[in-house]
Amino acid sequence: MLSAPETLTEEEQEELRRELTKVEEEIQTLSQVLAAKEKHLAELKRKLGISSLQEFKQNIAKGWQDVTATNAYKKTSETLSQAGQKASAAFSSVGSVITKKLEDVKLQAFSHSFSIRSIQHSISMPAMRNSPTFKSFEEKVENLKSKVGGAKPAGGDFGEVLNSTANATSTMTTEPPPEQMTESP
């Protein structure tokens, strides 16, 4: 490649100008031929009923087919497939473990839900014992206990209160109320 036109002789410069003109004419001729060919192509497609949308779809399908044929696509597809299988297996095993743990918790909760020991333990918790709801419930049980079972010293644990209330309730159903036992004048 020449760096400056001064190094060329007048004759060489003239030769290059002629060649430049010739190349420009060839390009113009090729552009005209290309335009004529594109016009002929469009006419043939119109006669065959090939629309731009159909052509676009065919180009997309061909492009996708070319992409899927590459080694990179095949390797990536295999890797993703293996990763998906491993992830699926991992999620399945995690799901099984969680399901098993939930079943264990459910069984433990059910088996302990009716035991008096667990009730006594949970009620003896300080936060619960000092709550207003518990105190209100405790007062109602004490009132019921004193009405049904007579006066007994206050206190005792909740299990005793429940047992005495249960006993008092069962005796109420077998004995007539005190009002019916007294004679009417």
C-alpha cells in the first residue's frame, strides 16, 4: 500500500484513475443487475404465494436448525439436562425429608396433645401463668371449685384443680342439687 500520491509517477496515477473508474462502473452495473434480480425474485415469490411472513418463519426455522446442530448447543443441552436431573433428584429428596419430619412432628404433637403431663408442663410456664387469660381462667375454675366442692384452701397445682373440678362435675350429675334436697314449708 502506498502512503502518499507524490511517490507515484504521473503515468501510474493516470493508470490508477482509469482502474478506479472501471471498478466504479462495474459496481454500478452489479447494483443494477442485483436490483433486477431482486425484482424478479419478488415477482416469482408473489406468483408462488410466498409471503414475507412465511419466508421469515422459514428463515427462523432454518436458523434454529443450524444452531441446534452446533457442538456448543449439544454440549450445553446435555449439561443443562444433567443439571436438571440432579436438581430434580435433590428437590425430591429434600421434599421426602421435609414430609417425614412433618409427619414425625404431627405424630408427636398428637400423641402429646392429650397427656396431662404436657398440659401441666405447658401451664407451669411463667409467661403463660402470668397472662391475664390464664388468671381469669384460674379464677373461674377456683370459683367453680368452691361452689361445687366446698371451701378448700386456695392454691394447689392446676392438675389438682382440674381433677377436683372433674370429680365435682361427676358428683353433680349423680346427686340432686342442694335446693331440691331441702324440704319446702
